[in-house]
Amino acid sequence: MNRLEVDFADFAIAALIFDHVFVESLRSTKSPNAYTRDDVARLSNKKKRPVGTKDLVRDLRISKDQASGKLRRAAAAGTIVRANKPEKGNRKLFLPGPAPRFVPDPEKLFHKDEGTDSIYPSDKWRNR
């Protein structure tokens, strides 16, 4: 059987080059939660602070119930993250979650054995 060996540097370079291309090519099948992530990212960059329900209400011209539902679903899906600690009576503020990746992060895919220069696939990704 023919095998192709890829070292860490090869994988990391390929990930850097192609990850953005793959993610952008999949944008046409974007979920509503991904659109909410984009809205939160745009508004938080514009306002230089985390975003709450009122910000979405004003920007998207939707009801408070619709805005809080969008934020709640996006937070549950992990596309946005809570920016402040939950406390009684405080506003829930959010920031965009990590950008979606098509290719796994090379740092998470490979591990380096201590005391050597060898890099191996992490156990998490073996036999997949």
C-alpha cells in the first residue's frame, strides 16, 4: 500500500494556506448561528465592547425577544461566548467565538515528545 508521510511543517503550511479557502467555500451553507456570530463580531468591533440584546435590536431592527433568542441559540452552539460572568440582574454580553476551521489546528493535531525533535499525531486524532 502506498503511503504519504506528512510532517508537522507540511501540515501547518497546508492549514495556513487552505483553511481560509475551505471555510469561505462553505459559507453558502452557513447556519443562522454563524450569521449571529458575524453580527456580534461586526458590532463588537464597531463599538469596541461586548454586544448585548439591545445592540442587536437596534442594528437588525428586530424585537427584543428575537434578538435574545438569536444570542441564546448562538451561545448554545458555541459561535459566540459570554463576555461577562452571570450575575443576578446583569445584562448578558457576548463576543464572537473562535472562527470556524475546516482543517484542525496543527498544535492540537500533533504533539511533540519531550526530549526529542519528533512530532507525532495526538492520540485524539488517531484511527480516524
